[in-house]
Amino acid sequence: MRFLFVAPRYHTNQVEIVKGLKDREHEVEFWVKYTEKIENYSELTPKKIDKSNIFCLFLREKSYIPSCKEVYLNLKRYKPEVVIVRDINLFSFVVSIISKFFVNSKVILYTQDPTLIQKNESYLQKLKRRIKRIIGATISKVAYSPVEVANVDNIHNKNNLTNSNIYFVPFVVKELENTMRKYFKNNKINILIIGKYRPYKNLDLILKSLKYVNELDRIKITILGQVSNLSEKSYFERLQKQIEIGKYEDIVKLEANVEHSEISKIYNSNDIFILTSKKEIASISILEAMSYGLCVLSTNINGTASYLQNSDLIFESENEIDLANKLNHLINNKKEIINYGREASIIAKTSTNFESYYNRLNEILVKEFNFPLLNKEERY
């Protein structure tokens, strides 16, 4: 079966999905608006679709409408049977309309909106959701998301939640071999944070929390991120200055633009992973960290925090004292770090494997389109 994915860029959270489909002998293409410095092209190289020359004359430089001619010619060449488009935007709209009418593709909208919403939403929230649903219907009648709730605090009282008419389909992370990992390299509690050097990632939260952490000599912190423009470079330099002012040079290390091939080694060298973002729609990095057996701490405003299945590992967004309290507890209870890490590894294997994704996707295609997923042998 021929799959086409359409998204602003080829994000890490799609790599294992592409791999899983190709392993089952499906064909896959991935079309994007742009590429970024740190991307994983081990399974495929995404195809960049040019802007429309006509519309560019009337739009601002940063605006993007794909070339309808290029989209049409590539659709006629590839003839995708299933098209999965990322979110509501002009790129998704153009590809979905042309693929439905000229290639007869089955189009699914991939969103990161929550599949469960609060029953007591305000009128304005309901109105926004209704408008978004109407606009989304022009792209596809069907949507799926890997996010259950936007704020994990809400999941503990499911009586207050209702279905948003979006299918839940989990993220997929790489399944690792069953090896007993070693913890506490160099007799330290090693802490890892991964995120672009941008303000919304709130990487300085960990630096603010350190003045409330009791035994700094027992921890080592590594922060990894992308520096690909002046804004990210400025944020990186600001963090470096904060480290110098706080005299944390022996505790905190910043790294930029680390090769993807090195990430596995880095995960295996750390014990705790922290997501510090002010608001994260759906972090894939915490799921990757879980698969490597790290004890994961996440802010409550993160669409994938529900995968943790343990409220003790959730701290309040932008609250450095709450984060410090969690760290102090773990520093004084090192066995819990190992236990949480091993639990996380099991959860990742059972909740974020490709088989779960594939089965859910098949359910959607059968129910909504009467179009089951068939492998190569079943098709011919």
C-alpha cells in the first residue's frame, strides 16, 4: 500500500512509523515545507514541496502555499492510497483536496489535539473547537491524535472528561533490546534535558531550581539542544551566562547540535530525564527516554505526560520549587530512580510499539473507509 505523509517538517516522532510501514513492505513518501538542521533520514529523505510562484507575489515572505502544479504532478506520479496530513493549514488543505479528487486517496488528519476534553468547557472553548472541526472537515472527515489530554491533571477524574471525536493512535518509539542498563555513571545521578534552545522550552527552569536542590554535588546535568539561528544562539548564550553567574559549571553542561547517531549513547549514560517546557503539545522525547529506562519527570502541561502513568513524576509547569522537591526526593531515594526507570521501559514497550499504532490505524481505515491495511502479499 502506498502511504503519503504531509507535514511542515519530518519530525523525529514520525521516523519509527515510517520504518514500521516500510518493514511491512508498504511504500512511504514524506512531503514537507522545510527541513531543519537535526533530522533523522535513516529511513527516507523527505521531499520538499516548493512554494506557489503565483501566490508568493501577494503573500509575505514567510507565508507558504504549496505549488498546486507540483502537488498535482507528484500525486499523479506516486498515486498514494492513504494520505496522512499534519494539522489544519494550507499545505494540508491543498494536498488533501487534490489527492481526494484526482487520485481518490483516503485522507486522514493527524492532529495533536486531545482525544479527551473536559465536559465543563467554557462557551468560547466549545466555539473554538467547533470552528476547528468544521475547518478540519474540509481536509478529512477523520482525525487521529497521540494525545489523550492537554493537561495531565485532568486525567485523574475521567468522569469530567468526554470524547472529542478524535481517534487515539499512540506515538511510536524505537523498541530496544532487553538489556539491563547501568545507572549512576561516575557515582553521580545523571540528569538529561533535551529541547531546542528556545524560550518556550524553558530550559532555564532547571537552573532556577538548583538553588532549592540540597545536594548538588551528587548530580550532573546535561542539556542538549538545537542552535540553528540567531534566536537560538542568543538563548544558548544566555543559559551559559546563567550557569557562570550561579557557579554551576561543574554541574551543568550545555551541548548544541549533537548528531542523531549519538543520542542513544547519551540516553544510556543518564538516569533521569526532565521535560521543562512551559507548554508542550506532545513531547516525543519523554517517550524515547522511557524506552531507554530513564526515570522521567514532566511538566503537567504536556500532551504525552499521561503515558507516564504516575502522578509522582509530574511537576507544575514553570514551578522551580516543585521541580526541586521532586529532585530532592529522588536524590535521597536512588532506588526509586531505578524502579521508575524500569517501569517506564515496560510502559514504553507496551504503549508505544508499532503494532499498537498499526492496529489502530487499520481500525480507522476499516471503520471509516472500508479499506483494510494489506501487505504486499495480500495485495497481489
